[in-house]
Amino acid sequence: MAIIYDVHGNLPALEAVLADARTAGAQRFLLGGDYALFGPFQAESVAALRELGEATWIRGNVDRWAGNPGDLPDDDVLARAVADCRGVLGNELADELGELPEQVVIDGTRYCHASPVSDMRSFVPEPAADDEEMLAGASERRVVFGHTHLQFRRSGPGGVELLNPGSVGLPLDGDPRSAYALAHDDGSIEHRRVDYDREAAISALQDRFGDVAWAQRSVRRLQQSQP
């Protein structure tokens, strides 16, 4: 099963990841949220994901915002980004993404967007004082999450495995390659990185959204692979 998080409308990255996953034998897909917002190919990326065969979808925080703009923090840049996203996707599809389930358990692994307690508060690569609080009593042996766009794994409270597959469309760990993970039949999960045409994504952002503040921030993040 390919574990795909944080696509953020980056179709060239998504296509490269899907090709790599299929070559590696993936037959199922776990889609971990943040599908469209902040990228150049928002509608196209969602359409590509909807064409997948056996796929399980959960929502991320930006899907929630796109579907429910009233949930937005007081931020003019985010408000413009969500308005642009709804304009591209259409209100019906944006609302549909916002209504996806928050998390799911498959084969003893809990998949959530940021943590079991929140689609915004997430684990970081080093142990933190609020790790146990963010597990929110989850009893699974492994918790898979995204949100921070940092690919890593480590042990959490009680020996729970905490695993972030990284971001397909907007990696922020200093490595510009797309990040995702594969869950194998033996229960192991493999981190993977894939090269893609990053310049095509940057050019499309500039062509489609120009000097809009959120788009320029995404351009910088794509160029630097840093927050």
C-alpha cells in the first residue's frame, strides 16, 4: 500500500510518486490529506487521486479549511488561498474534501493527518513533552501522520512507532525530492524519495497565480525545501 500525504496540488510530484509506487508493486493507496491547496495543479491533482483504484481517503487541515472557510484562522493570506482553491475546485468538490473522515485504522495502524488529537498539532523528529497527550489514548502499535512535511520515524510513548512519510508535493526537510512510504505485506513500512520536474511545478505556480502572496510562498518553499 502506498502512503501518500501532503500532495498540495503538485501534479508533477504526484505523477512521479504514483509511477514509482506502481513499479514497486503498490495495489492500494492510503491518502493522508492536504490534496489541493497551495499548489499549481489543484483540480488536476484531486482528479488523478480520484482515478486510483483501491484508495482510502482522510482529510487534512487544509481540506477542512477549503470545505469550511469559517474554520480559517484570522489570516488574509490563508483566506485568499482558500478562496482561490474553492474557485479552482468548485464548491461541491471543496466541500466533499472537507467532509472526509479525520482518521482511520488499517491492519493495526492508525492513520491521521497530524496526530490522533488534532489535524494541526503534530509530532516532531525528536521526542517532545506533549507526545503522550497528542496520542490521545490511541492503542495502535503504529501511528502514521503527516502535516509537518518532514520524513522520519521514531519511537513514542509506550513504544508506539511514530512515522511520517513526508510530503509528496512540498517537502520541507531540505530534500527537494517527493517523499512517500510503502507499507509491505510483512507489516514493515519503507520510506521512499522520488525525483520529479520541480521547475515545472514552480513555473505553473507563477503562470497560474502570479504574485499572489500564498503562491509566492509556495514557490519559495519549492525552491528551498524549507519552511
